[in-house]
Amino acid sequence: MTNTSVASFATQTHRVLADDPLIAFLKSIANQHVHVFPKSGNAGDGFISYAMYSLFQEFNISFTAHNQEDTVEGETVVIGGGGNLIEGHYNDVADLIRRHEEKNRVVLLPHTIVGFADVLAKTHGNLTVFCREKVSHQLALLNGANPAQTHLSHDLVFFLENDHFEKYFQAGKGVLRALRTDGEASGNMAIPADSIDISLSWNGDIWTSPQFCAHVTQAMAAFISPYATVQTDRLHVSVLSAFLQKDVYMMPNSYYKNRAVFEHSIHSRFPKVVFVNTMPTVDNAPTPLNQLPEAATPAVTSAIETAGSEDPKLNELIAELRVQLANTLGMLNERAAQAESAIEEVTMLKSRIAHAEETAMRAVESREKVERSFELQQQALRERFTDLARESERLRADLAREQERTREQLVQDASSLSQKSASLDAEMGHLRREAIEQRQRAETLHHDLNAVLTSTSWRLSRPLRSIIVRSRTLLRGSR
């Protein structure tokens, strides 16, 4: 949301289209504050918003600029001009009107209009509509719009003076081809490789800043300026090129908008613009006229069948509109076939999704069973672990008691063995002493015997030698 007192544009003192009903409306709200919803879209919509802010500056109208999703109450709501009230193609302007008309005064700046009889019926209440060409104006009236609040005007850019872009005037050279690449292309021409759809360089709900709109519009003018000739089916590329005094070859879009605006606003004012009709004629229309799409009836079809005018150009436009609506039927039939195919695909997808959901449910149930089984196994293992822990504790206690008993028994056995060892040691000492005493006695005896044996008395020595030999034998055995 942007609050702006006055945008910085030069004030017009003597202007084009001074008697237009839109000028009368702007004078009625001069020096007042409004809430404005610039139409979202491409650089052409930015050009329209640029012209709108210029008019607000001229008539000293302060404003708050809103994005498309905003809502206000109890105010004067101004919806920017353009081509977004086309039933079956665009709904954003219709939604804005429906959202605000009940509690606000709503003014729709110059628009191309097809269908939306329910929206046009609100001109009998708080809605005021400006149409930017005759075909839309007649269709709106035939769709039940209130004539007192439904006015024929011009696209907002035509309220700029012819020399408004004078600083970008130059002869230029070469050809600029700027053909649509979106859904409004007529489809009757192959798009050359060197074509540049410059309008799509900016696109979206981005036109709430007057300065930004000015920069974009001037950038477009600077881009077109170096060329001598422009070939395009973009309405506002055509108009900006006309302001820049280029040779313009203007071609139709997918419905009557370009031709209707050319006849109403361009043809008499910009003679260097030529309209090149690339649309089929009634004779070679691809679809019978009695098979117009339901989206165009009863409002549009009835309007075309009953519309008549003394203006031959308007009659030609109405005839062309018949053809374009017939073309629309072909597109709608194709889209219907695509929709049926899409519905079949969606049905198949739903079936697959249902099967996948069923499979997923089974998988979930199976998983739940597995998880439950796993939980039960875990519980059993926990209980088994608890039992094993208790058994282990019991075994550790038994082992500790057994180790204590064994230790005590070993201590007792060691004490007993120690006592026995001491007794044996004492007995061995006694035996050693006796052995020593016996050896001493034996040695004494041996000494005495040697003395006897060395005696000169034969009678004494002979019997003793045998005794000595035996004693030595015994002595060796004792050792």
C-alpha cells in the first residue's frame, strides 16, 4: 500500500479529450482522496498506471495505492484501466468490484469488457464503469449495464498529449518486432526469432508506485526510440510507438481489443499506425457461429446477434467479433478435451493414491504389529535380564561365601602345616644331634681301634681288624 499526495507530473492546462466523460469524473473528485487499485500485469499495464497517476496529478487527486488483495471500506475506490474484465479469461477486476461495491463507491477506469453481466448489474448501485472502445460499451449496455453509469471513454494513455514523449523522438532505423508470447496471442502468425516481447520484461502486481511506473514507461520509450518501424500485436507497444512517431504495423490479439481500440482512439489521431488484420474472415471461420461457447452466452452471444450500428467500422468489428468468438469455441473445446483428459488422469491418480493409502495403512498396521512384537520381545528380554541379574547376584553371594570358607580352611591348613613343619624341624634337629653324637662315638672307637691295631701284639690285633672293617662299613652307611 502506497500513500501519495500528488505524483510528480507536469500539469496540463489545455488538454486532449477535454470533453470526455472521464475528465468530467476527474473534475468531480478534484482535490479529494481516493483509494486506487492499479491493474496488475505487464509493462503495458504500467504505461496505463503512469497515465492514471498523471491525471491524478493534473486534478490534484491524492491517493492511496493498493495491491490486488487489499480491501477498504467506506471510501471511493478507483480501479485502474486495462483489459481484465474479460469473462472466461480474467477474474481479478471482477473480484475487486464484488469485494468493494457493497460498502464503497467503485469506479472502473476505461476497460475492455466482455461478459460479467452480474458485475455490470452493479452499475445500478455503487459501480460506475468507463469503457475504452465502442464494442465494449455496446456489449456492456446489452448485458444490462445502467447507461447513466456506463460511459464510453478512451484508454487512459490517450489522455497524454501527443508530444508527451518528445525527448525520445528520433528517426531511428530498422524494424522492431514485438509479438505476444502469452495467452492473448492470436496464434495466426509464426513468431520470428528476432521478436522481443518487451512488455513481459515487467509483470505482476507491481504498479503502486508512480515513480516506478514512470521509470518503466520511459525505459520502454527509450527501447523503442532507436527503431524506425514497429510490428506488434501488443496494444500499448503500438500506442507508445505511435506517440514516438514510428511507422507502426498493428496486428490483432486473440479477441477484438486491438481492432476496437485502433478504430476508436488510434486511427484518426495517429496516421502512421496501420492495422494489419491477420484474423480469418467469417467465410473461413474454423467453427460454425451457431456453436458459440457457453461462456459467451447469453450475454455476449445475444449482444453480437442483436448489435447494430450505422457505423460501418463498428459493424465490421462486430462481424470480426463473431469470428473471434467462434475461434474461442475451438479453443474452449480443446481445453474441454484437455480438461476431460486431466480429469481421467486425476481419477487415475486418485485411484493410485487410494491404493497407495491402503498399502500405506497395511504397512502401518504391519509396522504396528512388528513394533508390538518387538515391544513384547523387549519386555521378555528385560524380564529375563532381571532374572539373570538376580541369579548372578545369588551366584556372586554363594561364590563369596565359598571363597570365605575356602580362605578360612586354607588359613587353618596353613597353620596346621606350619605347626607340623615346626615339629618336624625339631625332630630333625634332635636326629642331627644324635647322628653327630654317634659319629663322635664312632670316631672315638675308630681311634681306639687304630691304636689297638697298631699294637705289636698279634693276638690282640687280628680279631679286632675284622671288627674294624665292619665298623667302617657301618660308619659309611651312617653317613
